[in-house]
Amino acid sequence: MHYRTLGRTNIKVSLYGLGTMTWGEQNTEAEAHAQLDLALARGVNLIDAAEMYPVPPRPETQGRTETYIGTWLKKSGRRADVVLATKIVGRQRQAHQPGHIRGGTTRHDAKNIALALEESLRRLQTDYIDLYQLHWPDRTTNTFGRREYPWPPDDEQHVPVLETLEALATHVRSGKIRHIGVSNETPWGVAQFLRYSDQLGLPRIASIQNSFSVLNRVFEVGLAEFAHREQVGLLAYSPLAAGVLTGKYLNGARPPGARMTLFERWSHFNRASVQAAVAAYVELAREHGRTPAQLALGYVAARPFVTSVLGGATSVAQLTENLSSLDAPLSPETLDAVEAIHARFPNP
């Protein structure tokens, strides 16, 4: 396993980070524990969760993912061996975002951050979080597949970035949070967090957790330069595009128990341009002696602005294949071939 530095901290995180959002919905507690055992045996130390997990978010299952991690930490006694990351939800701005947590008052203000943090600590059975992240901005932004800026009204109510950062600073000082990060954030938002940190001596964001894959490289447009010049690296989620890049959904296939078979949440991957791009990447992987998953994960891992590739799995077999993707880096020829496909199908 390779390791990269988390932002400007002294923490080294594994190049492959274990995503957990299926635990409690598609995965049982025993299966979650088996994945954790395998991941740590293979050198993974970054475990990423969220208070709203599992996904799709439902009131009946909310918090189960953190609970499963907590029971494993208690059973294994390996808290010191992992970099534990979790996230607080943002305000509900889109239909797919949960409105049931804390009665729908999911603001990034002092009260909600304190409540969310205490509940996560309780479920995780720990007294500190290594990386506490804002799951998405409190304000309206063009995230989660929105290409165009939605242009909210000038009087839209949202918690200012400075207020959020000051609230997080309280818990950093108390020792309950070691470092902070953002997720599904925009260049403007990252700039604001960094500005207040530099000017006021407040905690500095260590990472940006955004979607990134061969199908979605918009991070490179405005955020990669922040990762480079400010050392705020990308924790790349959805590197397999919800499993689409494995090729298992091509030609309308819907394997039993698979995410897109069970849920409508990822229907945007059904676009013709997505399917055409996936077919091209699957063929390229076969030509170069890789599985489609190994090609997709290997490409993300090769990006210099990526700190860790966050991959989820619903079985030990899937996790084993994902981990193998980092054993042998992609050749320059393979990387060039990926760029050629991207030129044909840019960010479908």
C-alpha cells in the first residue's frame, strides 16, 4: 500500500480509502467487519463514513454505518491504527438529500455541529474524529450533478462559512476533532475556508472529498489547482461511478442485488453518452490486461492531486479486486489511451 500526506497535516493516509456507505443497507454488520479486517490487513488505514449513511438515506437506517464501525473498533481494539473520517450533513437543498436528520434542521451552525459530532462519537465508540468533514455546503451550489450554477436568491438563508469554521474550531481545540475537511465543495467555497484560516488563524481544511472518475473530471477545472498550490488534496469518491465503470450495467443489464438494480438514485448513469464512454473504457481495460475496475481505479490513483481513492464494496471479493488495482500502476500508454477516450466523451 502507498501512502500520501493528508493536506498540511502530519498524517499519512492510504492511497486506497475504505468507503462505507453500503453498510447497514446492502451489507450486514458481519460483512462490514470482514471488509474492515481485510482492508487493514492490506494496509488501508483511511476509513470514511458519514452520519447519514447508509445510502439511500432513510430514517430507519440512519447512523447504522457508524454504528457498525464502532462495534468493530470496540471488538478489534484498533482505533489507533485507523484514520477515522466522517461527515455532517448539510442543509436539504435537493430532493435526494435527507430531511429527517435532527428534524430537518441540518445547518452548519454551532448547535448542529455539536449535536452531530456527539452522536457520531457515540456511534463510533471513540472520543475523537481524525477528519471531520462537511458533507455538502450549507448554501445552494451546483453540486451533485448540477452542471450550471443554480443562482439562488440574494436573500437565501445559509450559515456563513466563517460561522461554520469558528464552530468547528471549538471542537478542534477540545480535541474531539483532529482535522477538518469539506466535501462536494466548489472553488469559491474552498477559497473562503482558506482565506479565513489564513487571516484569523482558524483550523485549515486538510482535504476536499468530491466525486472524481474517468466519467467525471470536473474537479480538474477549478479545484485541482487548490489541491496543488494549497496542499488540500482530493479524497476521490465514486471512482467507479456507483459501479457503472465495472461494465456490469452495460446493454441494460441489472445484476441481482446491485445498486442500480435496487435503487433509482443513480439513474443519471443511464445516459447514452455515459454508456458509450463506459463501453470504451471497458474495451480499453481488456486490451491492456486489466479489469475495468482496475483501469478506473488505477487512473484516479495516478492523478497527482489525489490523496486517496475512496472505494466502496458490497463483498470481500469486490474489495479484493479494488485493492489489487493499486498493485501495478497504469502504463503511460494506458494513461494516454484514457485521455483519448476522455476527449471523445468529456465528463458525460
